[in-house]
Amino acid sequence: MSPARTEPIAPVGGRGDELRRLFRLAGPVMIAYLGTISMGTIDTIMAGRLGPAALGSVALGHTWGIAVAIVAYGAARVLDPIVAQAYGAGDRRAAGLGLSRGLAMMTILGAPVIVLYAAAGPGLALLGQPIELIPDARTYCLVLVPGMPAILAFVVVRNFLQAVGLVRPATYAILLANVMNVLFNGVFMYGWLGFPSLGVAGCALSTAIGQWIMLGAIVVFSRRTLRAYWPGFSGAFAWAPLSPMLRLGLTLGFQFGLEVWAFHAAGFMMGRLGGAAFAAHAVAINLATISFMLPSGVGVAAATRVGNLVGAGLPWGRSAAIAIGLGAAIVAVPAIAFLLLPKALAGIYTSDVTVVGVAAAIIPLAGAFQLFDGTQAVAFGVLRGAGDLKVPAIVNVLGYWLFGLPIGWVLAFPAGGGARGVWAGLVLGLAAVALLLVLRVGRLSRRPVTRLLE
């Protein structure tokens, strides 16, 4: 692909043409996102072979790590509207500045993330998590700290490339990192090739190495495009232009955070039900997260496409509707599998009878909310591409925190529903969020939309 756009952005045409355009963007992103999440899946499966305690510790450490880093990861998504709209308008300079300032922003946000990673032990204890899992979960997070600069830089470069329509380099980088992660897990976790078996710490070490491999690979695979856009770091940290981007990034980061924290809050509720319940929740949430990568890829494609159309001054409502329909349809297959094969899916992760039994009871609920998850993921991508960042954050507060989680708590504890009660609350919260975001897309698509940070 050419390193810079030379052709005008195509207006929305027939449904078939638009679906093909979205698939060209979404396909490699889905693979890349599945590759990203598969690193955690591989870690969970391989840790499960060390026993339920190792499985729970890795899941708990991973949960804490995502919870404290999600604002930074989400803030990097501000490149979706800024760079995609600049690209649509043919403004190469603004797109390049989005990249350099995005890296500057991530440098600022990375410091508190590292501090919070190091505070995993007392943080998990404060949240009342299973005391037997906390020491290894703390070790897992500490060993991951050296990889944080790499993964934070990677998400900025990845989101920049997606916004200019170049999606394959991230896919290749993540696939390479996955292969290396399996090998390093064997070496450091199990003690292959004569190395000492480090258990949970070895799992984290292989992940940290894989994060640096991903960063190096994406830069190498996209060097021509990065060279064409890169403006240098001169002025990247200048506060006057950086602060609006940081403010928007934090808005978007907290939007992502509110969603992810809701699922983590549900996980911590499960932790109060015991180590087996938490391990079962880890299995179910991992399966749901894998499925979520499919509509999430469509959401990225929708953000890029809508952002390009906004930048070019073209109508985008029809593209948004097609993308949302595609997101809802694409999760049908995993949803059916969750409903029909819960025990078999749970058995992939662990042979522990208790964990499998609890997981098999909640996996069908994870299947039930796939339709809502696919819809909200793409609707959120559409709104992100259009530059609408504040209203979705409010929607997440309402849907998850004021509706879904309180209902889940009541159903799980006072009503005695246990694990199924927690997950029923998640289903209801997700349905509310999906409905409100779709209504917001419909309303916004009828108004004129201007570029962010022109």
C-alpha cells in the first residue's frame, strides 16, 4: 500500500461494496485482535496445566494488569478519529503529528500504569481477592513491568496504522509474538531446554519478551509508511497542542475503562465466591473476550471508515448502519457454540471438575450476550470515528455501573444466584449499553459533524 493517500475517499455506495470495504479493513484487524487476546489465552491454558492455583493466579494478575492499564490503552484510540479524519481530509501533517503526540501522551500515562502494576499485591488484597492467589498474581504483575513501555508504544503505532488503512503489519507482528510466546512459555514456565521452571513468573517473563517483539516487528513491517508520516519528536511534548489530545484521550480511556472495569468488578465478585468460582469466571470471560475480537475488528473498521468520511466531508450514516448490522451478525457462530458446548469449551482450559462445572453453568450466559456485545462494539467504533467521545462514557456509567452491576450483585448474593447471578447482571447491562449507543448513532448521523483538533 502507498505510504500516503493519493486517491479521494470513496463515498458510501451499495451495501455489497460497503461490506467489502469494511471487510478489507476489519479482516486483518480481527486476526490481529484475536492474536493479541490469544497471548493471554495461551498463558491461561498453559498455566492451567500447572494446576488451579496457577490458573487462578495468572488470571488474577492479568485482570489487575488490564484494569490498571486500560485507560492508557483506551486513550490511544483517540488516534482513530484524529488520524482517520486527517487522512480523509488529505492532511498528512496532522496525521503524523497524531502519531508523535500519541507517543508523547503514552509516555505521560505510562508512569502511573507502572506504579499501579507494582502495587498489585496490596491492591488485590484490598479488593478481597483469594489470599492464596495474591502472591503469585503480584509476582506476575511485577515481572510484566519491563514490557509495559513496549506494549504502550505498540498500541499507539497500531492505532495510527489502522487509522490510515494499513492493518496488516499489526497482524504479522502479533502472529510472530504468539509463536514466540508459546516457545518462551515452555522454556520459562515449564523448564524446557534445561532452563529452571519458573511457573507463573516464567509465564509473565515470556509475555514481556513478546511485547518487545511485537513493537519491533510492527515498526519493521510498516517502516515505509511510518517514515512517510513521521514528523519527529520536536514539539511532540509541547503542552498547548498536546493537552487537548490528552484530554480527549483520557475521556476515551475512561470510556474503555468503565466497560472493562465493569467486567473486572464482576470478576472480583466471583472472587468473593472462592478460587474455583474465580477460575471459572476467568475461563468464561476469556471465551467471551475471544468472541468479542470479531465485532471489535468491525468496530475498528467502522471507526476508520466513518472518520475518513467525516474528514472528507461525506455522509456516513449508511456506512454506520451496515457496520452495526455486520457486527451483530458476525458473533452468531460463537454465541451458538457457547450455548451448545459449554462443558467442552471449559475443558479446554482445565481438567479440574469443580472449575469446569461452574464454568459450564455460566458460559451459556456469555453466549446470550454476544449479540449485544457485537452491536455495542461497532456502535462505539462508529461514534469514535465521528469524534463523539463523551456521550458513550456516560452511557457506560448508566448501563454497567448503575444498572448491570447492581442487579448482578443482588442476584448473586442476596438472591443466592451465585455465579449465574453475576453474569445475568452483565447481560442486562450490556443490553442497555448496546441500545443506548445505537440510538446515539442514529441521532448523530443526522447532524453535521466536524473534524477533531483541526
